Amino acid sequence: MEEAGGKSNGIDVSKWQGKIDWKKVKESGIEFAFIRIGYRGEDGKIYKDDNADYNIQQAQKADVLVGVYFFSTAISEEEAKEEANWTKQAIAGYSISYPVVYDCEGFSRDGSRMYGLTAEERTNYAMTFLKIVSDAGYDTMFYSSLSDAENQNVWDISKIEKEHKVWIASYSDTIYPKQEKPVYGGKCHAWQYTNKGTVNGIDDKVDMVVCYFTKEKEEPKDSSVKIAEAAAPLTAEDKIYTVVEESAKAEADIVDGKRFTPVSDEVTAKEYVNLRDFPNKNSNIIATLQSGEFATRTAESDSGWSRLLYNGYTVYAVTSYLSQTVVDPVRVEEVYDSEGYEIVNEQVTAKSETNLRTAPSTDSSDVVYTLKNGEYVKRVGVHGNGWSKLEYNGQTVYAISSYLVQ
């Protein structure tokens, strides 16, 4: 539910703010946060922000309402669609109360992959992204600097503001609350009024935002995947105590159904490896360990996972991607099948329930069976498009990966 005419105080953050103490942020009077969910790099690839899942989960745990933004460098309608669909998948199961924001900047630089696009092209790609997200039931908003929003050679802002909220970034000597709104002639639903804010719980400077509306907490769009509620993450301190301290008292402990035996050594990635909050490939990525960057391994499991201490966090990584020495120049290659699925061999069940389909599509495939939580099937492949390949009663079937758990 939204109340127009109200005001709410917030921030926008990404991995650059480092480890945030969201409890202190909430206590300082911050009501919401726009969290960078991901971005498309100049290499054309889409990346998740390293701290996106941590920030969303910990903000929600502290009762800070969440919106997200995606930093786009789309140069075609197909790329804009890809970004929108990627964003929907990345936030599935989270309570997204504030808008999903399209952010596109830096296109006037010679080195930008967007350099030379027309205002019409940029606007159409933004509209494509926002429409897909809006059609999925999310509130939407467009982010722009004041100068870009006012330049018709950059954006057709009148077209955007007819269907979506607008967030203006504008810094001046007089800021909110002394000045209520930016000096801008168009519609303005949010104002980023400084990039030098200070908030308890954040060590560095942070962008401050006022929204000219208030929100109440939204339920996840897919009630069967309530990640934040069904598997609320422990704090770093909780994890270190419950996993590290308790393991010192026992010969082994069990995490996510896997038995871990204590060890103690220093390891690095053979090339790179994702560090996750639980030992399964559907869990949240906390960080990525690069070759030459070392972490303390505290336990190993027969299932192929290692438990590590990394920057004060207890995390998990696939053991075969780790080494006690820097491996150079050997590159670790994952094994893929003919359809581009990374080959795995593991038992999975539904978080709540999920359809098993004849093809990796919700549009054109038939439902073979609806898998319930507690019913296990063999997963033989995982794809970057968000689908898993499974074996069910001797038949190859497909299911959405985010709806599965080991």
C-alpha cells in the first residue's frame, strides 16, 4: 500500500558501502533503502552486486523496507528485456516494498558501450525494462541526474513519467529538508539530495534519498519462495558462534543436511569461487574469492563443500575449486552438457512446491508433476538462465532453480 503525499527517508547503497550494520541504520531513522541488485558491465555481461543478497536480507531483518536498482548498459531491446528478466529472478522471494529502479548513466563517455545511442533508443530500452518489471507486479521508477532529465537529447522524460515514477539526483548547497524538492520542472517522486550523507552503521559516505510517498511492507511476489522469512540469515556474529564455536566442542556438525568435519588450513581459489551462506548452489552468494586471496578453512564435508572464514563471515565454497597454493596458469573448467547446463549430481526438493516441466519454459512446456517440499529428485544440471535439469521417474524434466533446495 502506498500513501501519496507522505514522505520517507532513505538511502541507496551497493557493495561500495561495504559491510553495513542495518540495525544501526534503522535506529538512525532510515525507513527504506534502494539496494543495487546488479549491473551490466562494459563487457556486456550481467553481474549481481556482491553484497546484494546480504544487504536485502539484513535490511529486511532490521525492518528497513527495500527497493532495488539495476544499473543498465543495454544497447538493444533484447538486452533491456534480459536485464529486466534477470532482475525479476534475482528478487524473487524477497519483500520488495519500494520501487524497482532503472538506472542508466555514463553513456556520454567515449568508452561506454552505449556511446552514440539516441535519446529515443535509450528511452525505449528504459521503457522496455520498466514495463516488464511493472507487469510482474512491482512498483517502478526511473533514475536520472537533473541535467540529463532536462536534456531532450538524452531522455524523452515526458514519455517515461507518464507510466513510471521518476527519481532525480541533484546536489546543491541547500538540501533536504531545508529545501523540500529539487529545482526541477517535471514529475519528481524521489530526490537524491547528497552523496555525502553520514548514517550510523555505514562507515563511508552514502547517498541520501527522500521519497514523496510512503510504503508498507509488501509480501514476496511468489509466496512459495519466501527467502527472507523462511530462511532468515544469521548475523555474522550469530554464524561465527553457532558454527565455529560449536564445532570446537564437537567432532563434526551438520549444516544444510551435510556433515562437516573440522579442519584448519589456509586456502585460495584455483581461479575464482563463489562464497555462499549455505552449502548448496541455490543459496545466496556473499562474495567471490579470487585466486591469490586466502581464507581460513574450518571444516570439510564428504559432499564436496568446504566451510571458510572470510572477512569475519562463515561462508561455504565448493571444495574442488579451492587450493592451498596459488594455481597458475591452470584454469578450472566447469563441465557442461550439450544444452549448456553445468553437470551436477545432487538430490533436491521444492522450497514449497514447484512444477516439473518438459522444457525450461513456463509458456510452452507441459507440467509433468508438481514437486512438494520433502519429495526429492535428482538434479543433473544447473543453467545460468535460472533453470535446473532433473530426472523424475526416468524422464528428463526442468524446474526453476530458485524454487529448489538441497
